[in-house]
Amino acid sequence: MTATPSVPDLFDADRPVLGMVHLPPLPGAPDFGDGEADDRQAVRTRALEDARRLEAGGVDGIVVENFGDAPFYPEDVPKHVVAELTAVATSLTDAVDVPVGVNVLRNDAEAALSIAAAADADFVRVNVHVGTAATDQGVIEGRAHETLRLRDRLDAAVAILADVHVKHARPIGERDIERAALETVERGKADGVIVSGSGTGAETRVADIERVADVLADPDGERASVFVGSGVTTETVGDCFAAGADGVIVGTALKRGGETTAPVSEERVADLVDAARAADASD
């Protein structure tokens, strides 16, 4: 059985900056063909251009997701979505030299893990890994028990980064963010956790980062990696690290004009990476 690498071992940087490749609507989605990426090849070209700009700007990893496919399927995306994402993810892993992750919205961990294994990607993001969340797609339940067993069956060296109190949702029940983080790691066996704000581009509360980082601290000085998953900017990345984050996942702030659906700006990427490196060096 292939061993899953620890999250810190995946990246060259001590505190990695991961950049988002927000895919335009894929074939079969309601808005497919309405924008610049109006055919299958255009979608893939856009993804490659964004990935190459992210790498050229200095990111330590890339996450690709079907961002343009709203309204999202709650958990099980159709086979054609899996096929399109596998083709795109494979083109990205072939084109860049940094680790690549896969997120299948809204919460298809089985598809994400299968795509990552087939495309030789390195990690997945799972929005609801444990517990239950009320979302605009309805009530979504975590399937950690299925995801971990599938990873074993696939013999895939793919790390699992799981959201805690995921954005665009609210947890059902009385679990505070500390309890949710502990259960995600200890009972859900995620390799790392992601703390976010209320929605895409929304700033993550420093207090939430601190609470999660503190509760996951290990007496031996080791703990599951904590990433900040929304609202990170050149101005706030240092605050995220100071609060205990081990890395950040950035989308909106790296786009032209700060627009989530715009192409990646290599200059914006370089500025944020520089700010992250400076903050890391100052600790």
C-alpha cells in the first residue's frame, strides 16, 4: 500500500501559498459557452494559462475546481463532469512542477480522489468531510468513512485537506470550531484542515485561525496542517501566519482586478508570494 505523504512534505516552502484555478463552466453546466471559454478546448487552455501564471508567480501548489458549474450538485457529480475534470487535471499535472490538488464542488470527495489518483495529483480538498452542514445545495453529510477507504482501495498517495465550518454553509448541531477541527483530524483522519470566512473571497477571522491552530497543537510540537481558505490578500497573509496558519489557499486576490472569475495575474501572484515569504522570514 502506498504511503500518503504528510502535508508539509508535499511542498517546498515551510508555509506554502496555494493558488486557485477556478475553472469556467464545464460542458453540461448551465453557463457553459456563455463566456470567453466557449468550448471544451477553450476551458482547458484557460486552465493551463492560469496554472502557468500561478507557477511563474511563485506559488507552491495549485488547486483546480469546477468553480463555474453553479448550481452545484450536492455530492455526486455526473460522469461527464468527472471526465472533464480528469482531462483538465491531467493537463495541469503534466504542465507544472508544483503539487496539484483537486476540489469537486459541491462535495464529491469520491470524484475528487478518483480524479487525483488518475491524474497523478497530490491532494484533494473536501468541503464537508465530517459532520453535517446546511448549504445552498441542501443538507450535506460528511463521508470520511467512505473517502478514507476509497483512498486505500485506489492505493493513492493523495493527501486530504478538509474544511472546518466550510464557507457558504453553516454547521448543523452545536459543534464549535475547535471541536469540529479535532473531529476532522482525529475521527475523520484528514491530513490537514482548512479554515475559511463566510464565502468566496471573504476574510477569515484571525480568531478562528488561532482557535483551530491551538486546539490541534501536539505536545511534541507537531499537528495537522492548518490552511486559510478564503480572503487572503497581500495585506493579510502575514496576519494569517502570525495566527498559526501553516499555509494559505488564495483565489480572488490573485485575479486581475481582484475579480474571482477573471484570469490570474502573474504580478498579483508575485506580490502575494513575496509578502508571504517576508512574513515567514520575520517569525
